[in-house]
Amino acid sequence: MTNLADDESVQWVFGYGSLVFRPAFPSTEQHLGRLDGWQRRFWQGSIDHRGIPGAPGRVATLVEDPSQHVYGMTYRLPERERTSILAALDFR
């Protein structure tokens, strides 16, 4: 398996939830990916995108688990749009 993190001048995003089927940002490359030592769970509560105050909706998050791995997609970000893409993902 290729390690896409070898070149620090390139920014990659790992998508494990809605970013797999709806990334909503441009990318210059996409690859299937696997993140070792983590597990995907619906443990994080959110009132920003789901739920209401007092009853947050559950959204996917990653929790450390050395015996597990998460499959998803990796996206190489275009250098010129990197800052705006990361800002939009931070809000999302």
C-alpha cells in the first residue's frame, strides 16, 4: 500500500463519512484509502448539522483503536485552493 503522506508539500484529505460520496471540493487525485489504528463511530453529537440543543444528532467521528482500521477516500488538494477548501471542511 502506498503511503500518500511521504511528500509533506502535498496536502491530502482523508474522507470516511459523507466525504466519500459527497466531497463537494475539487481534488487533483483520488484514491481508496485505509487508516490503521482508528475506528469509525457515530459518537459525536452535533447541533450544527443535525439535531437540536438538548438533543444533538449523531455524526461520524474517528476514535483510536489499535486493532481496527477505517476505509475511505483520499483526496489530493489543489495547491491554489488548499486554504479555502480546508476552511470549508473545518466548518462542515
